[in-house]
Amino acid sequence: MSPFRLDDERAWRAFRARKLGDYPSDFADLVVEVRDPRRLTRAERDALLARCAVANMAVYATGDGSADPDLPRLLAAQCGLAHPDRNWLADDDGISHVTVSATGTRAEYIPYTNRPIRWHTDGYYHPPERTIRAMVLHCVTRAAEGGENALMDPEIAYLQLRDADPALVRALSRPDAMTIPERLDDDGVARPAQSGPVF
């Protein structure tokens, strides 16, 4: 049974108790010091995966300020992430280098500017077979100002909504709960509208 089925109250209660009982109470609980992200030790890898299992995220900190373009891919592969989403603005290796672009197509999209990005999730514009299930964010250069992130565990969002009103979860689980509009380019529809559930 699944704790995410609204008709399985026993599985839900067990999941909820475990999730809240194990949840980190401090940001520092998410941080793993990593000597070399290209070659994680078994203990470093286990620590990253353990934090992801509990909070759906981990933060790795390293003294290596390297701009090595292979670093995020190598770290991801060690954690079982071997198939990058080759979105249309990603580089040939599937990695999106998010930096300010003054000209070109990227300059039209907020992640490639110095403007703040409001809340968002990645991949809702994909069909179900291209669902993004994990990501690696690797910071090479600190922002001159700003640059803060506020990240949310989707299971905590689900938990809080279900506690508030299960009807909210039911509505957001519908296959047509949200539609991302089509993306147009000079040739017409570059990506069709995509509907799907939030949960």
C-alpha cells in the first residue's frame, strides 16, 4: 500500500509519524562535508543518500571551488543519477550552466539573468515519461548579492496540505490539476502545453 493514497489511512499515519520523527530540525543536519566530489568516499556517499532519504535533499560542502564542468555529473553518477534531462537550454552533456547571459536565447529566461526567480519546480513542462525525479545544484561562484534559495521537501508540502484538508491533495492529484502553457518560438509551437498532477 502507499501512504500517498488517500484511502490508505494506516500507511499514511505510519509514514507521517516516521517523516516527522526523523526530520532534521536544523539546516546543518543536511550538510555533508565532502573532500572530493569527483570521488566520494563510501561514508560521504552514504551520508548524502541518508539525508536525501529523510529530507529529500542534502547539501554537500567542499573546499574545492573548482569550475570543473564534469564535477556535477560525476557527483550525480555516484549517487545513482545517470540520465540528465537534456533540456533545450542545457549544454551537450545535459548540464545546465546557469549564469548571466546578456545576449542570445538564454538572456530571455530568468535563470540566465540577475533577476530573482520566484517559487518554481523544474520539469512540470515535461510529459510523464520525462519526470524529473532528482537534481544536483552545484554552485561554482557566489552571487555578488542575493543568491539565496528556499527549498522545500515535496513530502512535507504534501503532508501539510493533507493535514489541512485531504480535498486539497485530491484536487492537486488530478491528471489535469495544472497546465503549463505551450512555449512558442519563431517556427511556432516549440513545446506543446503540458497538463499533469502536482502530486
